Amino acid sequence: MATQLNRVFRSSILKHKTQSETPLRTSRRTPRFEVINATTSSTRSARQLIESGTVRPVLPKDASLAINSEGFILLDVRPTWEREKARVAGSLHVPIFVEDKDNSPITLLKKWVHFGYIGLWTGQYLTAVNSEFLSQVENVIPSKDTKLLVACGEGLRSMTAASKLYNGGYKNLGWLAGGFNRSKDNDFPSAEGKEKLQHATIGGVSYIFLQLLIFLKAVG
């Protein structure tokens, strides 16, 4: 009898402990969940458009076929300094991000930090969202039924651009999956510029290492 009472007592204690701890665990997790949702909602929106097929993903190897046979127009949304290195002939250019030219003390501090952590190694400038992106696209492509293949270097900036375009009324959209960085030499026969398309995002110290690697590969 004593043994049975002991088991019931222990079971009751464990049950009470479990019930009392569960709300605490739930209350601790809820704020973290809400913060994650708030910070990733815009990114998920762009991904949902692609994953649902609303915005069509196009691999670099299939891009020329989409342009030449299906009537897509290639919209390059990279910043100017990347496009100057390499571009696809006949493509349109409207950058989704532009160089931040604000010279206020806070922005100058940001530029200094950015240069130390990113700019020195990649050659990239501190950028800001192009607030006139949609209107600039509308100026060069007034018909919103136009098939647009949106492209950038790595595929992230073009996701943002595709989302803005879709919300702005453009519904026939394609997204260059992985960006120009994933392209091969023969994916875009009309590519032009002093660099290869897949190397246009590389600058700064990283560019020196790239040239060294190319040289070592060339000499075996």
C-alpha cells in the first residue's frame, strides 16, 4: 500500500511540475517567434512569389532561350559599378540599390565601418534602396504586361526587385536563379565588358586574389 501511494505521489508531483513549467516555456518562446517574423517578412514575401511560381525562376543556362524564344526582356538591377565591368548586350538597366551619397556624420561613420568590413575586400560601396526604382522601370517599360527577367549578381537583390515590380503591377516576371555569378561562359553569348559576368561582383582585395587564382590556373 505504501509503495502504491508513493508512486501516485511521485506521479502527481511530476504532472504538476510539467504543467507549471509549460506556460513558462511558451511565454519565453513567443516573443522570439514574433521578432523573427517581423525581420524576415519581406524576404519571405519575395521567396513565396518564386516558390509558388508567381515569379518564374530561370536558370542562367536557360536564360538565353527565355529571352530569344519566349520574349523576355532582361532587366539588370545591379549597381552601376558592377554593370560597367560586365553586362549582357541589349539588357535594360535600373539599379535596385544605389550608392549612398549622404555625407551626414552618421552616414560617414557607416561608410567607414562598411569600408573596413566589406568595401576593402569586395570593392562594394555603401548602398541605399533606390526609392525611384519602380518609377524608373515604368519609364523604360511602360507596359506592365511585358515579360521581364530580373537579374543581379547573386540573386538576392533581384528577389527584392521582383517583389517590388510585382507589387507595382508587373505580373509576367522571371527571376535569374543564382544571378550572373552562377552563369557559365556560354550562357550569355552577347555578354560584353572587361570582366566575365560571373566575376563582376568581385572587387577590392578579393579581385587581386581572383586574378592570382586565374593566373595559377592558367600556368597549371
